[in-house]
Amino acid sequence: MGFFFDGHNDSLTREDHADFVGGREGGQLDLPRMAAAGMRGGIFAVFIRNPETADWRPALSKRPGGAGPAPELDHAYASAASTTAAGRLLAMERAGAVRLGRTIADVDAAAAGGPPVAVLHLEGAEAIDADLESLDLWYAAGLRSVGPVWSRPNAFGHGVRFRYPSTPDIGPGLTAAGKELARRCAELGIVFDLAHMNEAGFWDAAALEAGPLVVSHAGVHAICPNSRCLTDAQIDAVGATGGLVGIVYAPAFLRPDGRNQPADTPLALIVRHARYVADRIGVEHVALGSDFDGTEVPDALGDVTGVPRLLEEFAKHGFTSEEIEAIAWGNWRRVLARCWGER
Ligand code: ZN
């Protein structure tokens, strides 16, 4: 097959985004490198930094002991910044560089060799008002995936703080607005992504029985006991609902010692997380969720052009070519189709 779909990247909100189409020096993802690697699809996140700190995520990840709660984002600020970032993706589509993933036909067109498909995602739903009056506008603009929270509290729930070692059981569950957002997303056909959700919120979402439980970028808690990783019970719930876990490439969420150490984090460790989920709930619930341009990744991977090496590593560890195709494309396709109310 030789191509893949990736469940999470933060490229839209990088400062050097203007060079995304033609290629850029830094970062982990751009269109030329996507083409070289065979990345024909992905979920493109709109992530909004706190205005008072230009970029405090790397500082967080270098503190494996954890950090305090991130301050809440103001809705008006997030709304303005998010429309700008989403506009970048729409402009890329108008220029013919990508095709927005609005229906599963858009995903299939990319698999057939068309322009890469980009699914518009909000990582933290602060851009949506708590009464959800702006949700239809976002849907009309192409929004097909919402992570209600990043790792901070908002009107919808409580993102899990970064802590190691720690369970994800930090803080209360979804608010009434968060539950309503989950219901409306299921109604409209929008993925409700539980990456960054704390455990109480995860179980609140599961109790709504609104569709497959999707976690776009996370690791396995039994291997790396970081609060951002999924417990066995959570993984089982993902399997029971026909959902999936996109395996993240961030060393801090992969390594048993919780350290953010890209230099000696082997690709085999990413495969180990995937194998754990596959053995526990089935390979049809495992997918890719890099977090490119949102985190450091193992040096052995480097950037998106390292993903073919990662897929070879899956083969070396006993995954069949059919299983690798499912992990690389088919599982995301199936779950997107179900969340979007299609086949
Ligand atoms: Zn994230």
C-alpha cells in the first residue's frame, strides 16, 4: 500500500505555517515531506496557545514531574485565533494543495491518489461558545473532529494535567455543556476526540454511548505511567465501542521512565504501545497519532519522512501487511466513517 493516515498534527498553528505548502527547513511536517513519506491523510488540529506565554508546551514536557494547571483560554481570543488557523486550511484547499475531509468520499479520493485529505480538528473547543451557537458555523466550514479539551480546563471539561507518574484521574468530569457538545457532535457527524481528557471526563463521554470512543494521540499507561496515557480500562472501553487509539510519538508518553529523551527512544517502543493495544482489544483499534509539530519525536523518526521506517518496524515485530494497512489507513477510515454517520 505504502501510504498512511495520521491522526494528529499541529502544523496549522506553527509560526512558519506560510511555508507549509512549498516546504520549510524546520518542523516535522509539510506538503513536500508528506508526499515523500506517503502521508495521504491526516487530522489537522487548531491548537491555541495561551497568549501570555508564546510556547510553554516544551517547557512542560521537560518537566516529567508534571506542571500546574494551564490557565483557561478566553473564548473571544480563542475564537479569533482559531478562525485564522482554520482559514489557512481552507486556503490550502482552494489552492488545490489539500482536500478537506468533509465526507468519507474525500478520504477515499486521497487513497486513490488525489490531493492529501485534511480533517479539520479543534484541539480544545474554546472557539465554540458554551451554548454551542457557533458549532453549526464551524461544521459548515468543514469541522469534522473536536477535542473538547486540551490539557487545561474550559467550559466543556477538564483536560488532564501532565504528570508522571500519575493516573489520568485528575479533576472532575464533563460539564453539562461538555455533554451537550458530545451529543451535538454525534448528531452532526463530528468526531469527539478524548485525547487530553482526564479520566472522569472520559467515563462521562463513554456513558453517553454516543458512538465510538476515539483517542487521537496517546500512549499506553501500563507501559508509560504518564497522566496523558490510557489505562487498561479505558483501552477496553475504546475496543468495546469500536473506537481507536492513535499511538502518539512523543517520547515522554512512550518511555517507561517518562523522560522526554528523543535521542535514545527507539521506533520499537512505538510498536510496543501498538502491540499492547492490539493484543488487548484487537488490531482494528490501533492507528497512528503522531502529534507532529506539537511535540518532539524520536530522533530515529526525525519527521514525517521517518514513518515508512516505522511501518517497517511494525513488520519486523510480527504485524502482517494486512494489519499494517489497517493501522496505517483502514482503521482511521472506518472510525471516521462511523463518527460521520457514513459507511
Ligand atoms: Zn495534543
